[in-house]
Amino acid sequence: MNKYVLLSVDDLYHHPGNPRKDLGDLTELSESIAKQGVMQNLTVIPMEYWDEPDKVKPSVKEMVAEIEDGEPNEDLLFYVLIGNRRYEAALMAGVEEVPCHIVTDLSREEQVAIMLEENMQRNDLTPIEQAHGFQMMLDFGDSVQGIKEKTGFSETTIYHRLNLNKLDPEILKEAVEGRQLTLTELTELERVKSIETRNKILKGSGNIKAEVENAVIKEQRDEANKAFLSKLREHYLCEEFPKDARTWDSCWQRQAYFTTPEDFSIDGLPDERLYYKYDQWTFAIYTKEEDEDTDDVDTDEEKAERMAEERRKDENKKRLDTLFKAFLIEINRQVVDCVQSSIGVPASIDDFVLSKELYLKRLEEGIEGDLEVMCQVLVESGVTETPEEAEIYLRDVNLPELIFFEWYVEIENGYQSHTPVAWNGCYHKQNGETWLRFINTFREFLVIDDEYMMLLKGELDEYEKE
């Protein structure tokens, strides 16, 4: 039967498999140990059970029995399974011996499970440390079911933690410490398939939910684009649109232009070589008219004129894009001021994400239908502390304020992509009119410069003509 014995601190070492890497502030514990000694036993295991578990000699157990019978320890060294903070604090206090409970015959995964459970009972482990611990157990041959049985964590939690190990550790650490991301936000990242994209989102400074949503939409659109391209190639000779070519040059004829995957169709395309060009929002198909008149070659003067025209178009589009960015900054400032001063919500309103579906249902059905869900959104966002407070809050917020909330969220979470400047420098009427409706709805709250209004109406000279 194992006994409690005194071991020299020189014979003890921190366990290399301990998932807890940060032991925290040990000053107070060290001062207590210096006065009273170590009051609670450490649990230790001979190093051989971790370093070479398949080669542990019978003599190790014999030496442990001798130590427990009071004989001096001369050959064994131990890893601390439970009590790493007490051990480190004892070293700081200058204590030479500490009470220990020696255990044997534990596999590597069992050792890690014990350390995980011990730290988790005290909520001492960060999610990242939990992730490392679970991964270590898997590496030693354990299963998710085994980890669940040994640690008490649900399979869902274990899988969520293991997903953290797929992220860049330095970026993850900086994001958790610097941006103080919540577990909910880290779990939200799992919706994004690309690990590279997950790391980019972590490295950024924007709203996690919004960036994840945009990334998911982009991945879905990319998959749809690739699937349609594969179908296109089954029926036509096609290649990517040349990167150095201009879609508005007269030799290029657009044959199809799709804005949603539901519209994708190969019907009606000409039986000739096709050129495709797609991004997150559109898929376009072109044909090229070859110039059969070899004598009709541009002169140097004509080339210079064409290049000057292209530069003019580029400069005009850059000016329009810059103006729209300035408009976004200004409109965002005014909306934030209105939301925070007039409506009186906290400065953390950018964390308050009221979904459009809930908002529309409120307009159509009134508050009763989605009261519970909306209250949950408010509590999770930190706007209120309890569902009861959230219900009072929602009943006090009038519809114009809720509409304004919705527009604020739109601006914060990607509405800036709805630019009135089309890819070819022309006026994007649908986007422009959407902004005009917004401004008209809240004209009593907003002050918009004439130039911005001309930008949104498509009246600036810099716009290309259709």
C-alpha cells in the first residue's frame, strides 16, 4: 500500500506532460509555505513511467517500496503529477523536503488525464492548455471516448478544444490574450473550413462573427464557382480570363454574367472558346473576337491614346473608391454617435448582433414570437445581464431604434462591400439606391455632404458611362 513520504526537492521535477504551462503568481503561496511548510501532499511518479514506460524495470517498484519503508532514496527521480504549484512555491521558499504520495503503474495517457482532471476541477487550465492536454492523450493512443471517460468532458467540448490545435499557436495566443476572445467566438471559427482563413481572422481586429460569416459565404461561393466551372469544362473549351486583359476592351464580348449560384447555366453559350472570370460575388463568361485584318495594327499614337484612356479610367475609379471609403468612415461615425448618445446603448454595441431574420419577424409578428431568442442574444452580447432585464429592454426599444440597430450592424459587419462603384467604374444602381433608402429613412439623424450624395446617386463625372 502506498504511503506518504518526505522527498528531497532535488529529486523532483515538473511533469513534462503537464498541460498547465502558466503556474500563476506564487508569491502568497510561497510565503505561506515558508511559514508553515507544505500542508498538502504532492503526488509524484518515478520518471521511468513517463520517459520509457515500456522499459520500466521491476527494480523501480522495489526501490519505491524501500523509500516508503523509510530507507533513503539514492537512485530514483520523480515527476510531480499533482501539486506543481506547491512544488514550485516550495523551491521559492527554500524548503528542502516536501511530503509526497508515490504512484506507479500509470500509462502516459492516464498521467495526463490525472493532471487534466486535477487542474480542470480548479478551473486552472485555459482552453488552449486543455486542447494541448487532449491532443497529448490522443497522441498516446487514447480515443475521444476514452478522454471523455477519464476527464468528464463531453465529446462536443473535447472536439471544440482539439480544433484549437489546428490554429497557429502564436496567433491563437496573441488573439486570446490581446483581443480577449471568448470560447463562443473561438468555436465560431470552426464554421470556416480553411485553417489559413481561420488564422487570418484571428490575426485581424474586426468582429469575429462578421468575419466568419463573410468567410463562410466566400467558401460556399468558391465551391459553387468551381462546381460550375467543372460543368462548363465538360461541354466547352474554356480557360481563365487573361490577368493582363481588360474586360471592357472591344475584343471581349461578355456572354453570361451570374450573381448567384442559382442562376448558373450553360444554356445559350456560343460553341467557341470561352474565357471565365469569377470572384466571391460574380461569375462572368466571355468570348474573344480575333482581328482578322493583319493590316489593322495600332500605331504608336493610338497605343498612347489607349493607354492614356486606361489610366484615366483607373484614376477615376480610384477616386470614386477613395470617396466611398471616406463616406463609410463618416457615416459610421454618425451612426455610432446616434446609437450611443440618442439610444443610450453601451459602447460595446459592435458585439450586439441582432439578426435580420429576428428583426423582420419582429416587424411582421411583434415581439412575442421571438422574445426568448432575442433575450438570449442580448444577454450573450452583454447588453443586459439577465433574460428578465432583456425582456424589459426589448419592450422599451421602439421600432425606429430597432431599425437603426439593424443598419448599424449592417455597416459594422460588411455593408461596406455594397459599393455604388461597379468593377468597371460604372455606377452600381442597386447598391447606390440601397444607401439612398437608408439615408432617407434616417435623414433626421444624419448630415451627408453633397459630394457623397452625388456619389450615391451616380452623378459624379468620374463614373464611366454604360
